[in-house]
Amino acid sequence: MNNLILIGYMGCGKSTVGMRLSYKLRRTFLDTDKEIERRQNCSISDIFATQGESVFRTMETEYLESLVDDKELHIVSTGGGMVLREENRALLKKIGAVVYLRAKPETIWKRLEGDTTRPLLQTENPKERISAMIEKRGPVYEEVADYIIDVDDKAFEDIVGEIVRAVEGEK
Ligand code: S3P
């Protein structure tokens, strides 16, 4: 089995599912947001506030590039906007099998209402922003995905099981 890369909108469960998958498959878990925060010694919110989104996107690309020659196999959870740049989409494909955790806007809203850690949702109407962004990004996530897993109303354990069956079914 290759590296497994989780993509999807903010709050779809990439980090939780990724962590659980890493226990189950005995792989190292990497979270691109956390790795960027560690490298920069700065929170994502501060990076957005002081350097802007475009600089953050370049940090995401640089991080993916650093994984290309990494021989160890990992479970990688990505930031929700990782798929926005074409070069990142190509890098994701190069690095491993891409699993899209697809969630409806209602599911995301239930999870992220009141969240203060996502700079892109600190707006007047975050609920509308979530729907609009998912409508726009949905086809992009689908295009880059090797596997699509619907996560609405499912327990994390079941999502993990579905992913393992999907990727192992192809061995
Ligand atoms: C973003 C998602 C966030 C983080 C940043 C931007 C996005 O990651 O990378 O706030 O553009 O969707 P999570 O998906 O882990 O929340």
C-alpha cells in the first residue's frame, strides 16, 4: 500500500480519521497544517494574518514537495485548501492514494459552528461561506480523489473501516 492522503473540506474529519488510520495501519501520521505550524513556529491563523493566504499556499506546496522523496509510508491529513493549486493536485497524486472525505455543508456547520481557528470562516455569515466554498471546491476534491467516502452521520470507526476496505480491495 502507498501513502494515504486525506483531502476534504475543513471539519470533515481528516485529522481524526487520519490519526485512527495510522494506528490501524501502523503508519506515521502527518498533518500538513500541524507540520507547517511547527516549521513556522506560528499558528495557521497568525500565518494568514501576518503573511496572507497566498504565502500559506506556497508553504503547503513546499511541504508536499518535501514528501515526494520520503521513503517512509505515511497517512497524511491535508488542509482543506490543499487541492486549490494545480501543482498541489499533481503532487498529491504523485505522493500517494488520495481519499476524499465528502461531507455536506450541514454536517460541517454542525461541527464548526463557533470555531475560531479557521481564518477563512471568520466572516459575518460562516454558514453561507461553507456552502459556497463546498459548492466550488467539491468538483475539485472529486477530480483529484482516487476514493470518495461519504462521511455524513457516520462514526469515525466506520469511516476508517470503509477506507481500509476500499484501499485493500485493490491490492
Ligand atoms: C483551509 C483549511 C484549514 C487550514 C487553513 C485553510 C482551507 O485546514 O489549512 O485554515 O482553505 O480550507 P483544515 O481543513 O484542517 O481545517
